[in-house]
Amino acid sequence: MENLVIPVFSIKQPIGDFYVGVIRADDLLRICRFDYRRMQYENEYADYLGIQRKLNKNRIADIKKYVGTLDACFPTSIVISIDQKCAEIQETERQDFLLLKVSDYTDTEAPQLSIALDQVATIIDGQHRLKGLEEAGKAGFELPISIFIGADEATEASIFSIVNLAQTKVNKSLAYDLFEYAKTRSPEKTCHEIVVALDKLEESPFHNQIKRLGVRTENRFGETLSQATIVKGLLPYISKDPLLDRDAGKRYGFWEPALASANSKRIFYEFFRRDEDERILQIVMNYFTAVSERWSKAWEGSGKGNIIKRTNGFNGFIRFLRPAYLHFTTKPQLVTKTEFAELFADVKLDDSDFNPTRFLPGSSGATELYKTLLKDTGVQS
């Protein structure tokens, strides 16, 4: 008989008793396999359960990359359900400490009902984490695990919905704001610090107008952009892969110079690499100050239909920043407000054009603004 012993603690909750413990990734893989054998069952639950769901290759690739970094951490439990015929709880000398013995099951009278060890468990939640660890070869990675024994499919479906649907997602602006506490430099931390400066500096065109935590700041009015929107716009100009660059900062404390071709896409990477974040801030300030002065009435306006300082307008302008910058230099150096202003002088848009009728809400409106700026200035994309 094949078996696996897992030290566990018993948890009592309204849904019923279950067990929590710690298990290595390779041991969990011994009892959970990524087959889709139960997809053939035609019932309302099976399609929604962890191992039955179609695995997302992109998520697995992201996790595979993530588990190789110094930040790798999975503090929340993998949730599984084990067939009761394959589970035995054994008491120990400690009343609160138990051993869960997981074994294969052999039915001598009906062999087709036998259960191999690698089929005793169903993953309710966490299949992408486990698959990512498997592909990354991280066999010894320890995982917290929650184990339900003998749960029927209705209970499994209920647990799945609780874990995946009832949890509140973290506000992205708040997540970026937490980089303030990071001890090492990273592209996200740099972007966060630039956003803070844009919001705080009186000479900034965004002074007191950024929702740092993604929601309106108490006792402030006229905030039109979230921190997440600005960070999302700046980040690709600093890093092709923020996760790997953040890990490099922790491991080595420096970053390799980029090829010239890469610098044409990541226009701020060399500034970041050299720890010259203030120069990135100055370029962004110069650029958007030129925008604010070219269309001063629209910029100062607070009407709901005015999109120049809202997500749509910002996304169009931040996309144009790269070709505008490269129009003046392909080297890591400052471009002045005057130089940016010369470009915008050729744009035929009036203050009244920054409305949701001229530039539709969503990515199509931002793209239309970007294309208009390219066309009127003659700048190459």
C-alpha cells in the first residue's frame, strides 16, 4: 500500500470540520494530478472545481517565474478534498496535534473502484500554484494546506465559491502604495515615489489631484487620477519585467546596462539603473506641464465631461511620451518643458475637444488621442 502521512490540526467551522497542515509541493503532487478525468461527468458542480478547470498557461508561466525569486511566498492555503476511503486520522500524544494518513484504496470485489494514490485528492483551490511549482522544479517548496475529507461535490463547489468569489480584491493603488515600505529599489517603488512627488510638489501639474489609494482623499477635491493609472503608464518605460528587476535588486543591488534597441522602448531604464529617479520625475513634470500650459482651460476645468486629466486623457498622453521623448534624444538625458511645448504647439486640438464624444471612453478613446498627437506633430511612433 502506498501512503503519505501529514501532520495536521483540526479546525471546526460552520461548514464542517477540516484539517490544516504543511506539505511539500512534491508530496502534494503525489496525491493530486493534473488530469481532467472528471470532466466527463455531467453535473452542475464538476466543471467549477479546482482540478477540473482549464489551466491558464499564462498564469502558470507567471507563477513559475515568481517562485524563482527571493520574494516567492504563498501564505494562503492550497485547498484539497480527499476521498474518505483514502484518509485515516491518527491521534498523537498531543491532543491538538494529529496525523493524517493518506493511502491508495484497493477494492478487491470491484477493481474498477480502486483509487491510486495519485488520484485520492481533488484540488479545490490552488491548482495554478501547484502546477507552477511543478514546472519550476521546486519540489521542496513548503505549502500551507487545508484538507476536507469526504466532502461531496456540492460542498466542494461551495468552498470553491467562497475562496474565489467572496474574497475582496486588493485595490491596485493601495498595492503600489505599499512599495513605500520596501527596503530595496524596484521599478514599482520608483513609480510609486514619482507618483507621490507628482501629488505633493506644488509646481507639479498633478498637485493634490492624485488618488493615492485609489479612492478620493478626505478633504480633497478635484482628484481625477488614481495612483494605479499613473504607475501602469510609467512602468513599461522603466522595466520590461518588473518582477525580475525587483528580484535583481534584492539579489544583487544593481542592474545590467540595456542594449540601445531596448532603451528605445524603456526610455527611463538607464535613469532607473543609475539610481537617477529624480531625472525621470523631471521629464514627466516637464512633459505634463507642457500639456497643462498648452490646454490650460481644459486642464484647470473640473467638469465631468473633461477627459484631459482623467484616465482616458492620461493614457493617451502617456503613450505619446515615448515617441515625443525619442523625437529629441535617443540617449538618457533630460528633455525640457520648452521642447515638449514646441511639439504640442503643432497639435490642432482645442480645449473643448477633450470630451468623451471626441475621445470615446475606454482604450479606443486613448488610442485615438495618441494617433491624433502623432499625426499633428509628425512624430514617428
